[in-house]
Amino acid sequence: MRRIVVKLGSSVVADSDGEPRLEVLRAACESLAELHAQGGEVIVVTSGAIAHGMRVMQLRQRPSSIRELQAASAVGQGKLYRIYDELLRERGVTSAQLLLTFFDMSARTHYLNARQTLETLLEWRVLPVINENDTTATDEISFGDNDFLAAQVAVLVSAEQLILLTDIDGLYTADPRIYPDAKIVREMDSFSELDELEIGHTTSPLGSGGMRSKVVAADMATAAGIQTTICSGVRPEALRAVLAGERDGTRFPAREARYSSFKLWLKYAKPSRGTLLVDAGAARALRDGAASLLPVGIVEVRGEFDAGDAVEIEQSAMGADERSHRLGKGICNYSAVELRQVQGMKSALAREVLPRASEEAVHRDYLVLD
């Protein structure tokens, strides 16, 4: 049984005037309904609520203020979902609407609840249609054009494949709308090769993503062992081909999964609230010895955070001209205030200063390295 997450961007869902691309959506729902009828498990992540609300309210340009974006989303979301619901119902598929926020992905309990809900819907043979809850999101806690949300949903449900539909045919060596001689990249085996490409943030007038966010989403998903494809959503044959296992767009092969589901959540979903700079000895122990981070190895605490928050871990710069080097991310057992009191101390002395303190600042079970 195949489990696939398909994400439709704003430029696929609506044209430049904000008018729904009904034929495009109809073709996509037709393909997804066929897969569903064959026993496949399908989850749709959609953008376009703001674009739809803009059209209804006759707004000529995408709003720039949060309150107007949220209001436009509130106007458009129900109407957008109704299109999906009707198109899928016509093809014998029951759908369900889910609105998720960054907080739902970053808070572990909410994350697990979202997984349980999605698993139950799939067991019931219901096709979930997911969007970000734009009416409560802010600039600081939004998913962009839902590329990150789609990748996180794919990781959340252990999908086999993630398909990101956009208004161009895939990843190019440069933006083809600016450089006509740019060539499409059919397969991206190594993300290090991306340094040679000019991947910009160019978006449609209605969207907020761009190719770079799709590539980051592909990086996130493939690290969890999920094959990812970026292809055209306005050419119906592209989605049909990818669902049939044929080549279209740009394919990112799945990589060997390096992390547990918990550590994938920690790495990609839980936001960092501060940074711990560590000395060379601690860096070596973390990197080579799979050790926990102890207070004695910490040379500086940056930011304000509470016990249980995630923090970045960096090796402190060795010289005046060097920069600190990122090692990974972990959940800290201390608040920033407490850790500043015991940084650089051996565990026995740290416990004298803070008798109830944990021996580890970050335990290895709650640490994910780059």
C-alpha cells in the first residue's frame, strides 16, 4: 500500500488573478482518486486560501500585513476546501479538512495527536486535505508556502513519497523565467551539488515559497528516507506520470534514514530558543563518542530559554578570525539562567551549585548531530 503526500502550491491552485484553476484541480483530484481506488493512501497539502480570499475580496495585490493576510485566508479557506471536497466526492472519495500550525508540529504532544488523527483518517479511507491555519500564524511561526509543512507531514506519517507541484517543470540550473537557457535537473543525488545552481526565492504573485523552500523540503524529506519529486502541477500528465512511477520533473532519491522519528521531529520541527558554544573537547566527544553534553564543556550560553527547550550546539571559534561551527541541536535540561551558573563546571561541582540539576546539559538521547 503506497502512502503519498502531494502538495499543491498557490500558483497551481490559482492563476495570476486569483481565479481557481478548476481544470488543474479537477485533473489532480482525478489522479489522486484513481490512486485511492487502487488502495493507495493519499494526503493533500494545499496552499491557495489567501489567493482565493484575495479574489473574493477583489484585492489586486497580495496583502503585506499579517492581519490582512489572516483575514484573506479566513475568507478563502472554506471556499477552497469546498472545491477539493466536491471534486473528490464526485469521484467517490471522502475527504477531511485539517488546519495545522507551526506550534502543532513543534509541540511534541500536538505532533503526536496530529499523527494519530491522520492515521485514523487513512484507516477510514478518508483523504486528508491539509493547509496551514493562516488565521493564527505569524511571520515568525509560518511554514512559508507550505513546502515545509508538506515535508513535515510526510515525515510525520512515514510517507513513501512526497510530490511538490509547482508552476514550472522542476528544478533548473537557474530560474528559467529569468534565464531562458537554464536547463532542468532530472535527478539530484547529492545536495552538495546544489551549490553550483542558482536557486532563488522567486515566487508567484500569490505565493510565498519559491524553489529554494522546495529544495529545503526535499532535503528534509529525503533525510527521512522519503523519495521527493518537484514537478509541474499545471500539466496534469506530470502528476499522473510520477504517480505511475515514471520520470517527470526533478527527482530526489530517498537517502538512508539516519534518525528516529523523535530525532527527525527534533531536527526539523522543534524550534531552537538559544545556542550553546562548546570547547573542542566537548565537540570531539559529541561527534566521535556519541556522548552527552556536560556543563564542563560549555563555554558560552546565548539567548534565553527554559529547561526542555531546544538549543543549537556549536563549537566555539578557536581564533579571532574563525567562526563557530554548528554541531547539532538538542533539548536542554537547564534553563539559560541555570546553565550560566554552572557552565564550565564538572558535574560534581555543578550539583553543589544546583543540587537538583541533571548531570547532562543535553543527554545524547535528546541530541541530533548534523
